[in-house]
Amino acid sequence: MTEYDPKYDYIEKLEIGAGANPRPGYVHLDINPNVGTDILADAGKPLPLKDGCVGELLAINIIEHIEWSNVKDTLREWGRIVKSGGIIKIHTNDISGIIPLITQDDPNWNKDIGYQPFGGNEDKWAYLNHFVMSTHVPYNMHRAVFTKPQMEKLLRDVGFDNFVHLPCGAKMMYIQGTKI
């Protein structure tokens, strides 16, 4: 894992968990050393960064990979590194949008879900289990699901407010909050 590096005393834009799809314009933090990461660290553990050193933290499809019992501590740690007035953006699953796909008797339930591994495009339960438990790759396994109100409460509890829901599909959420 990366030790503290003074070149990261201030990071305008940090992406946590970019994997093989890093967004341009961000410093990238990831647990996988094989994806060209800038900061090698486990997003669910204390990060090698100073308090309030990040202007914007982007976490796309990563928080669901954190063990549920560690989600609040992880969000607290992410909040520690975001400066006052800074932004956090989290894109993750929204179980309240997934459950209707599974429970309603709609022959077109899979119309807009995109590619799903493990037969998830044909089988509702394979689809649900992909979201809840995902894959056999240790750092790619889903360990938590969320609703929008639940995510807002978690973020509020660790110092964020003024939430905006950014556009995304019904089975996902993309929430932005401001560090207060």
C-alpha cells in the first residue's frame, strides 16, 4: 500500500476505486496495483492522506464492495479527507429500484439492465444475486446494498448535506453531497 506522499497534500479531484476505468482529470486510488493507480490503498481502511486534502471525491460503483459493517466507518474516513465545502459523489446500486424488477411480473423486466454476468439477463434471481453478492473475485464482491434515503442518512451522519441526485438509471443512485 502507498505510504503518505506530500505530493498529495492537496488533491482537487480524487477517484476512489476506479479500477480499469479511471476518469480523466482525477487522481486515482485503488486496491489493485495492476490498473495504473496513483495511490495504492484499500478504500475501506484508513487512507494515506491528510485531513481535508480533497476538493471532490468520486466513488463510482465502489461503496457496495465495502463490508456492510464497515460502510459508515469508510464514509467517515472519506469525509475526513474531503475539505469543508468539498463535494462527495457516490454512484452505487439502489435496492429499491432493483426489487421491483425481481418481484413484478413483467415480461420485459430485463429491457434496460444492460449486460449482466452469470445469466443475469435471463434469470431474475441471478440478476439479484449479482447485485447482492456479485463475483468470485475477492475485491469485486458486492457486500452492501443501499436506498437513496439510507445513503443520505449515512452521509449526513458523517458530515455531508445539501444532497443532489444526479441522473442515472432506476436501479442505481448517483448522489452528490457537500461537506459541512
